[in-house]
Amino acid sequence: VTVFPPAETACRGGCCFCWSLICIIVFATSWASLDFQEYGLDYNSWRHTVATEAVGSGRYFLGTGHEFLTFPKVYQTIEYSETPDANAGPLQSRTKDGVEVILSISFQYQLKMENIHDLFETYGITMGGVDEEEGEVEPYKRVFSYVARDILTDVSTEYNAFEFFANRTNVGDRMWRELRTVYERDYFASVVFFQLKDVDLPDAFEHAIQDAEVSRQYQQRAREIQTKAEIEAETKVIQANYNAQIMLQEAGAQANATLLQNYYDIAAFNYTQSNRLASYKAMNDELGWTDASQLIDYVQVSAASANTQGSIISLSGVGN
């Protein structure tokens, strides 16, 4: 068994401890993490290279000398207005017909994870981050703001002043579509929301537009009243025609009922007279009368006996 001197033993123990501590430190510093609001690119500080694939939130073993270049995953806002936290003041432009217009606009965009490396290669990033409270911004944000200003100014020249007043939603949708198209095609981001907050036209023009709008509303109201009157008149004509049809149908039904009643009354009368004729003929044959006057006298006497005494006027010639 080899026995080392106490001094050598202490030296060996110290070396083992130092190497263990170094390994622990290296291992601990080889990890890096991203929170849920960040994308990251692996940066190798030894070779000064950057990974081509961005990663999302989580904890990663990168190795010593590596760190993440972080990019926002959340929606970012660009705003042109008078508010203190706006990126710049309101946009000043001119309409298609040459009227000055001042626009307050904001929109939200999001960087696309699959294009983070392209964004880095194109615009770079400030190592160690920036102090936004001091007015510092990443290069790509400055470019995004300038590009958006140019796009929005160009789109505003496609519309005349009245369209900004009457079709503000259409103007805003057109601006949003153009921003979305250009940002997704050329600037590695998606424009997810857009707000056309305020449109300021010259006071004289706004007053003229308001007067024209009031006049248009009066005309619209007059047309609505006229249309209502026409509908009411047509309704009355339809109701009158309907009532006339009902009267015609009722009159036709009454006439048919009268004709039918008369038909059955005549049929009953003819039936009664036919029966009487048959009975008189049978009686005449039974009694053997040969003179028709005898039957007539009998009929007259029978008719007289069926009436009250006061209604008999004359039976002249009966029995002669």
C-alpha cells in the first residue's frame, strides 16, 4: 500500500475539488432558458455563429460559451398618434383630391418564428438588449415603423376626402390588407390587428361634408315617407279589390240560392198540380161524369168550402 505524504495528499484533494467545481460551473453555465414571451437563436460566442432555427420557450442545454439572442414572441404595437407612448406623431398625408388629412393609426404585428434567423441576418440585433425607456429600439423595429408610415401614406392617396368621412371602415380595411401583404412578404412578420383611430380633415371641409350628410339624410327621410305613402295607398287598393271580390262572391251566392229556391218551389208546385190532376181524373172516371162542366163545378165548390165564409164572393152558375 502506497502512503502519500500529507502534503501531497492535500494537493491531490485540492486538485480534485477544483476540477469538480470547474465541471459544476461549466455544466451550470451551459444551460439557458426562454420564457413564454420569447423566441431564441443559439449564439456561439467562441465562433461568433448563430443557429439557423429559432426555438420557443423552455430550458435548453447549449454548452459553454453559448447564449440565446432573444426576440419578442408577443404582439408588438406601432402607433402614430398624439399619445405619449406612440412611436411617432399622427400621419400627415393628402387624399386623392388633394385635401390634407391627418390620421391617428395603430396596429399590432407578430414576428414569425420560422423567419427569425432571416430577420437577424437582415437587420441584426443589439447584443445585450436595448433600453426602450431611453428611446433605444432594435434596428428591425425602426425599419418596420418607417415602412408602415410609407404604406399608410400611399394608401391614403387612393381615396378622396369624402370617402374618409363616409367609408372609413373600407379605408381602414384597405390599409390593413396592404400592411399585412407587405409585412408577410418582405419583413418576416404578420399584422394581426389594425385600428384607424381618428381622421382629421380641414374644418371647412368637415362642415361642408356634415351639411351634405344632413341634406342627404333629409332626402332619404323624404323618400322613406313617400315610399310609405305609396305602400299604404297600394294596400288600400288591394283591400278595396279584396272587399269587392267578397261582395261579388256573396251576391253570386245569394243569386244562386234564390234561383235554386225558385227551382224547387216550381218543382213542388208542379208536383202538387200533377197529383191533383191525377186525383180529379180518377174521381171523374169513378163517378162516370161525361160532361167536363160537372168536374169544374165540383172543383169550384171544393175551393169555396176550403175558404172562410167572408172570403166567398160568388158561385154564380154552380149547379145550373
